[in-house]
Amino acid sequence: MSTALVVLTWNHLDDTLECLGSAVAMDPRPEHIVIADNGSSDGTPEAVARAYPDAVIARSPTNLGIAGGYNLGMRAAADLGADHILVTNNDVAFDPGFYGALLGAIQKHPECGMFMPKIHHYYGDRSRLWCVGGYWRRFPPDVKMMALDAPDAPRYHRSGPLEFAPSCTLLIATKALAQVGGFDDGYFFYYDDWDFSARLRQAGHGIRYVHDAIVYHKVSVSTVKADRPARWWETNGRSSVRFYRKHHNAAGLAIMTAWFAARETAKRKPARVPPYLRGVLAAWRRQPMERP
């Protein structure tokens, strides 16, 4: 069995080098490294090629988004003959025992098509969790992330099945990937992972949380450093429409849109609402999105 690590990059070279450094320090570690570069302008592909001459560099001249970037890297990984593909954003650092824990999970649960690690925050208190998966919440109808920003606790020390897994870091079986056809690159970001999780389960492949595979996440470096401009919220709104069209219904979308507007207004963040609604309306009208 072989695994290819696919690191998605869009600038932030220092984060990429730290991510790769933690990956090669793992014992055991994936056999192959693939860089899926989303049009970086800071010399990331060239610097990685110098530091890791055996790495495969898959480059896009433009930013394909998370879904498109992952697909770019996974195609390169599949060409290497990998049985499993470990996709990750570049803003993470791996625990030394991360990959070994995933290998153990694969051996115990070969029926699963995807495995999610335990994701801790990188900054501040590293015992604090970022997320351990997601489930479908009936009201308001949406995917609810579990243990979001929560302190670690014994109940998160048990591995188990999941409904949804965020795309920060995922180990995907190549056979499952071939069946479901990769991420839907109609999403630029957000909801792409919920969509992929839903399609994977619909195809009969399980998703599993692996509690002893630990990764530290710098939590949305690409978006937080950009201070989440109006365009970010507009794209989020667009993605919600695509997801609800595919996996829920118009009533659910309407409820979630109203809930979002009320929530952000109550949080004294009303400036987020107009661009989000513009995105929802544009996607509902099937207007094409101008990508960066």
C-alpha cells in the first residue's frame, strides 16, 4: 500500500515549508509528495522544488479554489499509483505519529473511503480543538461542526464513524475517489467538503474520525489574513445555493439564509449580510462567478 501526500498551496511559502517539514519528520510517512499549486505568486513552487527535488509539482496558472486545487493534486497522485491520497491545506503541522495512526485505521476499517484526523488549533493553547467532524442538524438545516473551538475532552478520544468531514486534512482511498469523481469544483470554497462527504456516503463508502491522528491547524490562514472581504461572503453564499440544490431543497436554503442574516446581525456583523445575500441571489439565478 502506498500513499501520496497532496499539499494545496496558494502563496504562504513559510507555512508550506513548515507543513512539509512536519510531514517528512513523521515515522512512518507517506511515500510520495505532491504540491498542488493554485497560482502562487511568491515563488512557492520553485522553493519547494529546490527543497524537495523528489516532490511532484502540479501547477495551475490561476487559483482553482480548494476543490479544484485538490482535484489537480489528486490527479497527479493517482498517476503515481497511490492507493490512498492524503490531501491537506498548507496551513497545518503534523504530529509525528499522525500517519502511523491513519495506517492503523485503514487496516481496521478497509471498508471506509475516507479518514479524518483530530484537528487541534496551532496557535495558542494547542490542546484546544478546531473540529472533529460534522453532522446534519435538522434545524436550522445545515452541517454542524463538532467540537468547534472546544477544549479537548475524553469523549473526543474515541474514533468512530462520521457523516461529514472538513477538507482541512483528509485521507481518501483512491478506489473511492475513482467512484465518486473527486471534489465538485463548482464550489470555489465552502461546502465543497460537505458535498464530497455526502457523495462518498451515497456511494457506500464510510467516513471515519481517527482520534489519535493529530494535526495542528492555523485556522483559515488564507481567509483570515485577507480579513474576509465582501467577496469572501459572497462566495460563501454562492456555495450554499449549490449545496442545497444538490443535497437538500429550496425551503432549507431559505431557512438557512434567513438564519445567517439574523445570526450575523445579532453578532453585530451586519456588513456580512448584503454580500452573502448577493451571492445567494446570483447563484440562484445561475450567474457565473468571476474567479480571482
